[in-house]
Amino acid sequence: MRKGFDSLAGIVTSDMQYNVCSGDIFIFLNRNRSHIKLLLWEGDGFSLYYKRLEQGTYELPVCSNADTTMAITSQQLQFILQGVLLSKIVYRKRYHKKELSY
């Protein structure tokens, strides 16, 4: 967790093969999952959010493959940062408009 803006941006572009300027938030955790860094390009520069837990760990969503990357929703990110158990969350049925494919 010693890496800064440039090193984390380098990991995103070279190792993960993503565009760091896409507006996505890139999340980095230490091995013990007690420290988290969020890297975000805001159009005119990078923002870096860093949080260290005094007790406990961050929970990650279950990943179906062996990749080191996964996409999560903004709600899932909020739950992770707040310490909500992701496995206990039950979403109620809601209407979703079907998108037309041409």
C-alpha cells in the first residue's frame, strides 16, 4: 500500500490493460484486506482515497473466475466501505426496462 497516484495508474494501464482516464474507480486492497485505496480520474487530475481499518477487514464480492479484476456497482462499493456483509444483502424485485437491440 505504498504506491501513489502514478504507480497505481501504471498498474491500471500496463498490468490490467484498462484506460485509467475512463472515469472508472479502481480499487486496491492489501493482502490482509484491512487497507483500501480508490483511484479515480476526475478530468483534470487523479483523486486517491485511502482508508485503514483499525479492526476487521473489507469483504469482497464472490468472483466466479480466477482473475484479479472484477466489476462492481457503486452500491456494492458503498457496502464494502461501510462494512455491510455482501452475502446477506437481498435485493427485492424491481422493474427493469428491457433495452432494444437493433
